[in-house]
Amino acid sequence: MTKQKQIDIGLNIEAPKEVCVDKHCPFHGGYKVHGRTLEGDVTRDVTNKTANIEFTRILPLTKFERFEKRISRIKAHVPPCILVKKGNLVKIAEGRKISKTKNFVVVEVKK
């Protein structure tokens, strides 16, 4: 029996069961994640290997003693070993720039 190599990317996340040959995959390629990790909903998954992630953040308004809700949208790379659909809750991690607008990669799907 062959033992499967334990893949560790520095986060408490299990590696996907599928194997891919994408060079921007943090589990099977050489892409290293560092920096922020965020959770959000997938709003678009039409483009190839890219998904739009939307999350809300709350900012305080000290003058009016209230809070303001803002929505941020981030484009993230989706490796072929992770299946993402519109409406899924995903966890993304920051890394180096992949393209002009992408510097995050999807590391986990939380349904």
C-alpha cells in the first residue's frame, strides 16, 4: 500500500481528494499562500478558473455613533481540484499576484 503524502499549506484545512496539475494550486502546485484569509459567498463562477467572491464588512461611524455595512467583491482563482458553484460559502487565502486583478485563491468550500 502506498501512503498519500500529507499536504500542508499552513492553514487548518484538509487537502481536496482530487489531484490537479495547476501551477497556481496551493495544494498540488507551487503557489504559496500568505497574508489574509477571508470567507465569502460566490456571486459569479462563469469565467474559466475565476470566481467573484462577495463579503460584507461593518465600519463604525463615530460621528453618528452607528455602524455602516459595506460590500466588497474580490476575484479569486479556483483550482480544478476544488469544485465551486454560485451561492457556495468559500474560504480564500491571499498570495502573490496571479493576474492583473487576482491575488487570492480558493482553498476550501464550506457549504
